[in-house]
Amino acid sequence: MKTLNTNNLNAKDKAVIAALNALVKSKAKQERIASQIAIKTDDPILRQLMEAVNKSCRIMAEELLKEAGYKQPQSENTYKFLQTLSQDTSMEEPPKYLVENLLAAISNQETMDSEYKCL
């Protein structure tokens, strides 16, 4: 996982990233607790609820990491959108260069890792 270079960020951006990181830690802790409860309980309804909470916390943590700049969305839709932007002739050179760098940096994970795709 690539990390965000925070050297060029202002104090507000750094504060937002720090807050997002704190939320990620909290979600990871909640995920662990829900997982432990699901494993230890004999109540099937509580187990199902805790498994849902576990998945919810995982998804929320992933989204928070994306917002903090630690993960790039790598879905097929994102990849296609970036390809469309890169072919836009009206786009100025600096943004086009950034789009091309993103296309080069990410792979189309949705087709490569289809076994991990959410149903």
C-alpha cells in the first residue's frame, strides 16, 4: 500500500488525515471486538449481527483510508473513467499528465482479482 507524501500539505490537510487515521484505528478495534464476539457467542442472531458489524467496520476503514490518500480506487469503473479523461483532447497538459500517471500507477484490480470481488 502506497502512503501519501504529507510534506506538501498544509496544517489543515494534515489535521484531517490525522483524524481519518484515528477513525481507522477505531474501526479496526471495533472490527476485532465484533469478530471476537462472533466467534465466542452461542447465539446465532448475535453471531450474524457481529459478522455484519465486522464487515461494516472493514468497509468503513477502507473508505477512510481512501479519503486519507492511502489507497486509490482501483475498480473497473475508475479505470475506464481515467482512460476516458486521458483521451480528452480539450484537457490541459498538467491534468492530462496526472491522469496518465494514475493510469500507469494503478492496475485494473477488478478484473485481475475477481476472486475477491464483493457479491
